[in-house]
Amino acid sequence: MKTSNIIAAAALSMLAAAGVRAQGYAPVQPLQATTSRADVAAGADAAARAGNIYGDVVAEPLRSRPGVRDRASVRAEAVAAAHAPNQNVDRRAFFNSEVPPQIGTGRP
């Protein structure tokens, strides 16, 4: 018991010698805006018009034309792909990552 009292007293004296103080309490201060809403909106508009000034990617010009296929043929192709029996086949799900031939053709 005597040893623990000595250790506690030594620790207390070390803390007192170091000048340990409690941190003061400062309540949260209210926000004081120095810029009006109109100034912020004007700055946002200017920044949006300036583009991405910090970007490291340069936009390339469009090299291809939009598709010339009609809507009906695109829809028919999408419906056919959606109804294909192997549309959800992931080759990683099979042994040696090889899809069995009967799954690829849609035959049992």
C-alpha cells in the first residue's frame, strides 16, 4: 500500500510542477458573414463561366457523329439483347473462366 501512495504522490507533484491547467470554455461564436448574397452569387456565376481552371484534362473535340440509326431498330436490338438467355452470364462464374457452349448458344 505504501508503494502505491508514493507513486501517486510523485505523479501528482510532477503534474503540479509541469503547470497543468484546465482548458477554458469558449462557447461557439455566431457566424458573421462579411459578404452579401448578391456578391456571392455574382462570384459563383463568374466561376462557373471560367470553367475548370484547375483541371488537368483537356477536352478533346467530338470526332464521331451522332448515330444515324432509327429509334425502332435500336429498341429492337435492345429488346433482343434483354431476352437473350445468356445476357447475365459472367465468365468468372464458371470453371476455368470458360462459358460452356450450351449457354452461349441458348440451347439446353
